[in-house]
Amino acid sequence: MRLDIYNGTRQEIPKALLQRAADVFGKKMRVAKASVSVAFVGERRMRALNRQYRSRDCVTDVLSFGEGRHSRGYAGEVVICYQQIRRQAKRQKTSVRAELLFIFMHGLLHLSGYDDTTERGWREMERAGTRLCTSIDR
């Protein structure tokens, strides 16, 4: 899977890890020829995006903006707030790496049509995300 990364923060982003995750996702989900953009933004930008597109006035970890069914091979964009990922990792007593991978996969799953607005959909996304993350280090 082709991955374009934009880093709008001062954080060092593990690009090789994200590319590996995108490759695993592409292979497992049969979208290996698709391309996706991922943007890392600060808290103010993420809050503004969340307010604009979801009418929620708070910082969130990830937003996904799809282009339909992989229009011309482009799946869409995943926007991640790295500061929020760090907070969540600390709260959940996991590594920043593990949380980043899971949230990145979560965003990619949204681009592939998964929806977590219901309890059933949320559980399905959690299972799929966990399975995909487990595949990364194999």
C-alpha cells in the first residue's frame, strides 16, 4: 500500500513502522494497490477538524476522510493527533508504538468501510484492529 506521510508536529514519526503497517493492512484487506495519506497534527488542529466534521468540540486521536470505494486507487486520509496517542498510551499502560499502530489501523479500517458507531461495529473494529496489529511484527 502506498503511504504518504505529512508531519505537522515536532514529534518524530516512525515512518518505517507506519509503512510496514500499511503494507500489512493492504495485503490482509486486499487493497495493496491503494494509496493513503496520513497527517500528524497538533491538538488545536485536531480539535478544529473534529468540531468542523463531527460537531464535537474536543481533541480526538484519529479522523478518517474517505474517497468512496478507493476512487482511482486513493483510499483517503487518516489524520492523527500524536499528543492524544501519547496520553492514551499512558492511560492504558501500553507503549506509544502499540497505541499508534492500533489507532492507525483503526483509521484505515474506517477508510475500508468499518463503522464503530454501534456497540457491535465497535467490537468488530476492535477485533479487526487487534488482529492486524498482531500481524505487523510477524
